[in-house]
Amino acid sequence: MRENATKTKWRRGEVTYGAWLSIPSAFSAETIAHAGFDWVCIDMQHGVIDYQVAVTMLLALGTGDCTPIVRVPWNEPGIIGKMLDAGAMGIIVPMVNSVEEAHAAVAACRYAPVGARSYGPTRATLYAGDDYFSHANEQVACIPMIETKRALDGLDAILDVPGIDAVYVGPSDMSITLGLPPGMDNGGAFEEARLRIAAACSKRGIAPGIHGHAALAAKHAAAGYQMITIHSDIAAIASGAAADLALVRGGVAGPADKTAYP
């Protein structure tokens, strides 16, 4: 079976950098697939991407060396199974707030006896190999999101659920539930949570991940994060367009700022 190179890097303690796709375009996905990111995530939760387009985007990502990851709309076994069968090598599951929800996420990503995933890797065998079934439980990454105060309160118990490969912090939702405005880099209670999650993951050999942009990458890596989002298709378009307009209308010279996040 094709190796999940990102998961291998996590096991070695390495930091991986990824791109976030919210625009339903196979051509955009193919372009990003060849940019050199460790992994690329197709966002079916807040991105404007449905199943049929997501499949074409997975096909496009398969032309490069990045690990294809999908954030599903919710912790529901049907969509998790369909995206794995379509060739996703990792699943980000939003709003995992309890041990029970963590167990459900893991079960949906794993075949029996350790899980409850239904067999039918329709495209996955074409992408990953005919021996997919024998190695899928080991190679597929299960990535619950820790993004609320409730999840933070039960963090240790959630992380102790067997089968979690990484967790992904949603800074905006975490900030909101902590009484802060949505943002990528709030201080105070959010900063405490950010550091606590990374430390708790490190103790268990789980890769901590976090949403953000390139300007925050060094800060997250220094805290121990191993799965760091540094690029967004929407942000790239918005910041590039704004920079070009500023250049012609305001006389501001210089390259487009690709670190902004909308």
C-alpha cells in the first residue's frame, strides 16, 4: 500500500506543513498538489465543496506527492467512509467534544476488529494499492478536532482514546467558546489552551495540529505542533488581489502578501 508519508513524519517527530482548500476546483487542487506541501486538506465543512467535486479534487491531489486529507462536515460514519473509499489518507473530524465522540471518529476510520468501517474502497485501491485492506488501519490518519472549551475540559480522556493519530485545533471556535472573538492568534485563555494541547499530545505520541497561516508557523512549531496549516486558497486569492489593487491604486510596491487569512 502507498505510504502515508505525513503520518510517517509525525512518528519521527517531524513538523509537516499543509495547504487548505475551500474552493471546489480540481485544477486548483492539482496546482497545489505540485507546490511541495506535505499534506493538502479538502474542506467539506466550511469550504463550498460537495462530494462529487471532492472526489475530483482527490484525483487531482493524487498527481502530486502530498498526502490527501479531507475535513468532513461532521462526525458521521457515512461521509467519513465515503471519503476514505474515495482515496483520502486522513480524515479531520470537527467538533469532537467527548470520549464517546472520539471513539466514534476512530471507529469510522478503521476496519474491524478495531473499528466499524464498512469495506468498499472503491477508488482507494486505485490510489493506494491492491493491498489497501491489509494496511489501511495503519496508514489512514484519524484526526479529531479539539476546538471547544468542552473538549479542552476533557482533553486528557479524549487523547487517551486508542487510534487517534493527530488532533487539529480550530483557533476560532476554541476562542469563541473561551469567551474571545474568533481569531487565529488570540492570547490569554486561548494561548494557554494552545500550549496545553501540544504538551498533552506530546506525552502520548499524538501529533498536534493547528489551523493558521505562514506567519504563525514558527510559533506553532516552537510549541511542538507537527501539523501546521500555512496556506489557504481563499486567502491567497484575497491577499493577492488586494496587493495588486494597492499597487496600481495606491502606488504601493512589493509582492502580494500571501499570509493573510480571511
